[in-house]
Amino acid sequence: MKKSLILCGLLAGVVAAPAAFAKLPAPPSTPEAKLKAAETAQKAAWSAKIDTFQLCQAQERVAAHVRDGLVAAGKPVPTATPTPPCSDPGPFAFAPPEEPKPIEASGAHSPAATAVSPPSSNQTSAEQNPAPKK
């Protein structure tokens, strides 16, 4: 009897577990949330650059240590493969993304330029762009 109760309890837990892990809908985004997300993305990219810089420095230290060990042992030192120097990304500085211009300010509704010469083809628009078959 005790085993069947435990088994029923475990089975109920297995059935109810997916509901506990269901995803909630994303909250509506506000300008502050968008700014915070942009800052987080920029900070993650900067952190990756710092990690790459530190890895580069560590590899250079290891190569120098191996080279010094070969020289001390009197063995021939192979020529080093040329690599780009390590570049320090500097301190983190958040640059907020630029707001997109409204369509009116972007020049999308500007009038077309005045035609200087006739079109280079004598075909009509219907000949150039046939109607799609339905």
C-alpha cells in the first residue's frame, strides 16, 4: 500500500512538472528595457573581447616560456608563426543605439529627380513586368 501511494505521488509529480516549466509571455518592452537590453548586449560583446585579449596574452607568455626553455636546453628554436598583436579593448563604455529616423525625415517621400533623358528601352511596363498567373 505504501509503495502504491509513493508511486501515485511520483506519477502526479511527473504529470504536473511540465506546467511548472511553462514559459510566460514576454512583458511589453519599454524604452528603458530596450536600453538596458542594448547595454547588456554591448557589455557581453566587450566581455568577450576582454576574454580574447587575456587568452592572447596567456598564449604569448606560454610561447615565451617554451622558447626560453628550448634556448636554455640548447635545442633549436623553431621560427615563430607571425600573429597579430594582442589588442586591448579598453574600458567598457556604453554607447546608446541611435533612434531610427521617422520615414518623413529619412527622405523616403522625397520627389523623384527630374528626368534628363528618355528611358533606355522602348518596352512598355506590361512587357517588362508581366502579370503573374493566377
